[in-house]
Amino acid sequence: MNCHNDRSRQMKRAPFFLFLPLVLFILILPVVNCTLQIAAPSSMRFSAGITVLDTTARDADSLVAGARVVMQSVTYGDVYESVTNDAGVALFGSLLPDRYNILASGRRASLSEVVIINGQLQDTSLYIAENDTLELTVIAQLSFASALVMSEIYYSGAIPKPVPQYYHDQFLEIYNNSPVTLYLDSLLIADVEYGYAQDSLIHAVHAYMFPGDGDDYPIEPGQFIVVAQDAIDHSPVPIRSVNLLGADFEYYVADQGDVDNIYVTNMVQLHHKYGVDFLYSVFNNALCLMKVDDPYKHGYDEFERILLPKSAVIDGVEYRDNLAETNMKRLDPGIDGGLTGGIPSYSNQSVERKIERMEGSQIILMDNNNSSLDFHVLKPPTPGYVTLEGQE
């Protein structure tokens, strides 16, 4: 009996060892499969031709050659770039059906100066049958390069170790990109509320003005001017950020207990909606440098934001943490045809305008009125000078 039972147990064990390799294969197979990269079939892809059109020009001159066109896939995050040919068409191939943000930027010489052309199509659904070519037109808006430009914006704030969410180290840098001396007197810095990009007026949450009577605050060719939130040294422990003791101007909000460096000239407060300072959002915002004869002419909107004429904008720069959200833009393409940023909050990073060329000993910074093209990300920030780091 015992021998018989032993043989029976041996016969029952045999199948387990026999199928062990198969069991292991089944267990391993899902692990292998999850690492496979499956590409979309070619039958899903299509071509597109994007025409960039300047409606202010006539006939063939309305077709903008040499314009840079960028297509951003909203779902997949893919970015495609092309340049328009002599017929004003940028050709793209192997596109996947999706929603796209399309940005176009170019230049055209006029009689006296270079005209900048920017246009965009936001959150545009592109779905088309196999082997067909989709044709779209981007209507460009005209603008002009600025003599004064915002050359660096540090908005992200200090790294939160050990002090969390510190952003009083923010600054704005302005550069004279021209060959002549200019004056900052009575120019405005304002931030722009979302939702009014197509209005003729800017809805500004804050507006501050440079002091002076017209010739008190010159800015020489190639000179940088730094406007600080708080013109103090933010570099010692625990902040470990930038030293802004050498700033040229600072914002000061007297009734909010703000820091006031008596050795640095204060900006004139025209409108301050909220906050202990004129703080730039660490997530997304748009800043404008403006020349406004009467800032109070248009009054305020229903949410107590001061209304300023869009025609008074000298330079505008828009940034967002998510660069694919061009459908959320605050500025129209005539002011800023793109977005800069794409950096985490509280990362001690800034956005800095790229160097385009040298004219003698003076640096000329890039100004396409398109922040997607004109800026790069910088760490650490460099108040008062431009760096060669990260330049293309």
C-alpha cells in the first residue's frame, strides 16, 4: 500500500515540473509587453500645407516667405517646425490627427524699418483621410521691433528650501536695443489679465510708472536697467537667491508693509489691485512696457482693473508653465505671437532674451515679438547683464 501511494504522489507531482517553464513564460510575458513602444500606423498620418498670409499687403506680396511655422500637438506634445517657401506655404508630413496650436512668425522689410509678422491658430482640430493634404491659412498681424525690450524676467521664485514659496526676489530687466539714448521717464510696467486678448484695451491688474519729467532717467545704447520687487540681497541663507542691492528701481507698496530700500528709486504706483508687492505670477502672466499719456483716460473694468490702450505697448512678453496652452494667451499676436517659460514654480530660473547679433561692440537682442522664438530659460538669473550660456 505504501509503495502504491508513493508512486501515485510521484505521478501527481510530474505535471508541475513539466509545465514550470510555461508558467514562467506567462508570468514574464506581460512585463516584456509593457515596455513595447507601439507607433501609430502610417495610415493614420497625413500632410499639411500652412499658408502664412499678410492681409495688409497686395497680391503676391501678401504671401509671407521665410516665415517660421510651428505646430504643437495638444494631446501628444509633439512639435513640428517648417519654413514657408516662396509661395508662403510651410509643408508638413506624417502628422497624426489631433488638436494643434499653430504659430507663425516672420519678418518683412518696409520702406523704413523691418516689419514683424506673427499669426496663430489655437486649438485647431486636424483630422483628414489618408494620403490627402490639409490646407490651412494663418492670418498674420503686423508689429515692429522695439528699441526698448524686456530682456529678462525672473518670476519663478527661490527654491523652497528651507523657506517655502519665496518670490520677493523677482525682477524685470529692460535693455536698450537701439543705437541712441532713450529715456524711461513716465513709461509704465503693467501685467495683463487673461481673457481680453482681442480687446483694444489691456485690462491690467497692476500698473507702475517710472518717475521723471522726461530726461531724468536715461538708458544708454546697450544698457540694462533692473526693476526689483525688493531691492535687497536675497542671496544669503536661507533664501540663497539673487543679490538685488544693485537694482536701479524697485516697486514699493507703502500701505502693505513692503520693504523699501531708501537708496533705490521707487516706481510710481498707478494701480495696485492686490498683494504685498507687484508680484509676478509664478505660473503664468504677461508683462507690458508701455508709453501712456493719460493712464486714467479709459478708467477701470467691472473687476477694478485699470484699462490701458493696447496701442501704447512698446514691448510685451507672455510666459506660462505649460507652453502648449497657447489657447490661454493673454496677448494677441501683434504684441507677442508666442509663449516663453515652461519652467517649474520656485525653481530659481528666469527667461532671458537671446542674442541675435553684434553691431560693433553692442549686443542686439532677438525681437520677433514672439516669445517662443526670442527667449531661452536661464539658471541662475543674471540681473543687469546677458549671458552667453544656452545661446543658440
